[in-house]
Amino acid sequence: MTRPPRRVERTDALRRDDDPSSPAPAPKATRSIDAASASHALLPRALRRRALTVACATDRERYAPDDPVDLRVTVRNRLPIPLRLRTTAPTPWTWAVDGVDRASTADDLPRETGAVAFAARERKTFHTRWYQRFRVADDEWVAADPGDHTLTARLLVDDPRLAASTTVRIE
């Protein structure tokens, strides 16, 4: 006894790619959605912020006076989807030495807002160099005292938890 053919075999519903007589499918216009914008609209702000981690490190722990201190800041998106956050300045991050933003008391960050976007599981690394000086006026810099100094990096968003710090010693 033979079994009856399956339904797919009895119809023209199945088309093969290698059949020269089958016409090529017409291209369809597709709409693309910016995933970062979608995550901005769909994910709560607190969840987007918790998905990011901030870490900072220097190349050494001890420095001689006047040796530049290289600061490396790494921000990582832990989620498997892209994210976008609004920032309080056009730059996505800033740094401070002993609580003095960008080691300068003479200038402030711009007042405009911006945004920073991360791809899925993306890691962004920022670099800066501190020359062991504090800017106290437009044309005046003061050398840092010997001892321990805390370098802090943070994303310029409303959440103060998106920050990290490290300590260096000037001998």
C-alpha cells in the first residue's frame, strides 16, 4: 500500500530558487528602524542607564612630578540591543581630579545637550592626559601637590552612578 503524496507536493506552493522558470521575487520596499532610537523610546531610562558600566584606569599607580598621567575610560553596554542616552553636554563624558572638573576652575562645560549611542554589547574607550596641573585662571596653571590624587570619569547623564575613579600617587 502506498501512502498519498503530501499536500506540498501536490501544489505549486513550493518554489525553488534553482528553478530557471520561476520568476525572481520583486524587491519589496523595507522600512528600517534605528534600533538605538527604538530602545530610547521603548526601554525605561533607568534600565538604559543600568545597562552601562564605566571603568577607568591609569597606566601606573605612582608618578614622578611633572610626568603626564594617562587616563583610560571604558564604557560598556551590557545589553544585546543598541542603546542611546541623552547627555547634558555635547561631549558624552568628562573627568575630574580631586573633584575639580577637567582639572580646571576657569571654564565650564557647554550648556547644550547631546546624545551618546552604543551598539549591542559595544565597548567605547576614551583617553585623556593630565599634566599634573590645575587651571585656576585662563592663563594660570598650578602644579599638583605630591600625594594621592583621585581621578574620576563619568558619563554626562543625569545618573551620578555612571562614574568610576582611580587613585594615583605623585611622589
